[in-house]
Amino acid sequence: MPDDTDTGGLTVGQVSTRLGVTVRALHHWDETDLARPSLRTAGGYRLYTAADLERLHRVVVYRELGLGLGRIRAILDDSAADVPGALRAQRLQVAERIDRLQQLSAGLDRMIDAHERGLLLTVEQQAAILGPHWDPDWPDQARQRYGDTAQWQQYAERSAPRGPDEWQAIADAVAELDSALGDAMDAGVTPGSPEANRLVERHREVFSSYFPLTRQMQVCLGRKYEADPAFAAHYDGIRAGLAAWFRRIVDASARAHDIDPDTATWQ
């Protein structure tokens, strides 16, 4: 089949199909003198010759490589232009872009894993960081129970970039808070006192490593710590009666912020 460029040239539509570019792009390149058709029909329609098509091929290739139209024009129009140098510079930019995309891909993989698994630590790392009483099945149980909540999504997003060192820092902060709560109860700190309120705020701050904790949510959590046997055993294992004392200081702090603990909801 003969090439239409041998018999008068190609129309804009034919060039668009052959090169895989839009008619709009071809019109723009024509209007800006980047790649103009050499011929016109009697009716004023553009026709591209073989030489025009060769220039367009180069425009398309350079554009695919990421060169701007101004840089492409300079390369095509300046016979002394350092084409290899321009292409090497562009190759470096492409390599950097690939590296960024690979990092983004790795981050997305971790984000997916965090949504599906929660805690991105090996069983051995979990035991070393969270202690011998930690059950590695708990994260999966939490995902099954809370996986469709906004808090789980926030937890996953905050967990995704963390490694063992970050989790160790969080575990240390939790342990220090637990110790401070026990010491305060032993010292007779009363609910509603400035010291008790500071501990309540510290709890919210430490907990924010997982997801933002509103005061109403903290009230609900404090009551869960007292009522749930597993949570109560943890706090009462630090000091007998600590779970109930913690609930009382949270309730007192909530009242100081015009929140009724008896009607607080998870919001």
C-alpha cells in the first residue's frame, strides 16, 4: 500500500492516528511553529509531508522523554545544539523520577499492609518491643473488629512508615505513662486536680500515636479499661485499683470541659 506522503501528504487526522497524538496537539504545534505542515489543500486543509512527519516523530520522542516544548524547539532548530547532552540530562531526571516512584510504590505497599495487618512487625519484633504478654494475634483481631472504622484507617496510615525503633519509642512512652499513673495514685492525687488533669492530657497525647483521641472517646476508653477484664487486668497489675482510678480522673477532666461522662459517646 503506497504511503500517502508520497501522493500529496497526510491529513491531520491521519498523522494523529499514525503518531498517537491528538489533533489538538498537532494544531497547537502548528500554531506555535514547532511542527507545521508544509502543504495546504485548495480548501485550506493541512497536509504533512514526509519531512514534516520526520520532525513530528522527533517532537513526539522528545516529549515522551519529558522535554518541554521550548527545549524541543531549540534542539530541532539549532544545528549546533548539544542533543546528547540534553538527552543525558533528561535521562538523569527520568532516573530520579523512577527512584521517587519506586519509593512511592514501596510506601503504598506498606500502607496496604498496614490496612490489612495493622502492626508491621515480625512476631519476634513484637515480643521484643511489646513484651512477653503480647499476643501477636491481637492486631488481626482488632482489624476484624475495627477495620471499617475511621480510627483503624488513621491507625494504619500512622503505622505504615514506622519501623521497630519508632514502635519501641511508643512502647516506652506507654510504659512511662503507666508508671506515672501508678505513682500518682499511690501519692493520693485526686481526680480533677491539676496533676490528675495533666496525666489525662498526657494519655491523650500518647494515644495519638495510634489515632486522634477526643475527650468523649477518652471517656469511653477509660470506662472500657475498667470494665473489660483484659484491660482491667493490665492496669490493676500495675497497681491494684488503677483501672477504676484512671476512669475517675478521665471523668473528672471531661466534666471540666462540659462533657457528661454518663452520656459520652465514641465521637
